[in-house]
Amino acid sequence: HDQRGYLLCPHSAVGIKVAEDHKIGPDDQLAADAPMVIVLATAHAAKFEEAIRRALGDQFWDVELQKSMPPSVKELMKASTRQPLRFAASSGGLDASQAEWTEKLRGLVERSAKL
């Protein structure tokens, strides 16, 4: 968060750390032949209140994170019970769902490669 001003969920942060470690050479510089790496963030950091409070403190959670939290997430946080989010499978079954996600990810990778 301090380096880039963006708070990742703990799982996504681990993915970023591993990706960065694979791109850094022995001299702690970005390796010239480092491959492009795409890491998909899987959750909003607000889902991990306990971990965020432990890592960054109560003040960060109570003030800083609240400023940047989307209204929809704030509403979910107020709920007495939180329901897990579910993604519906394609009506064509598992194979169709996998093909749909593969196409979405392929498009994302291709667009990112053009940046």
C-alpha cells in the first residue's frame, strides 16, 4: 500500500509478491528479460478486516480504508450476516463456463500486452 497507494487483499498481495520476485534479477533490478505477468485480484481488501487491522492498524482500517471503500462494500459491511458472493455457471454447463472465462482472460491478456 505504501509503495503504490492501492490496498490489495492478502491473497492478491501474495500473488503480486511472487510475480515481482520472479521479475527481479540478482542485482535487485528488474531483469531485462522479465516476462509480462498478470495477477488477478480476487477480492476487495475490506473482506479481510482482521488481517488488515493486524497489518496496518486500527487507525488505517477505521479512517483511511473507509475513505476509499466503495459504497456497495460499506453497505455489505453493515449487514448483520454476510452472504457469500456466487457466480452463476453458464447455462451451457461447466465446459461453457470455462470457455467463457478463458475468452475473457485471453482478451484481458491481449489488451494488456498492447499497453
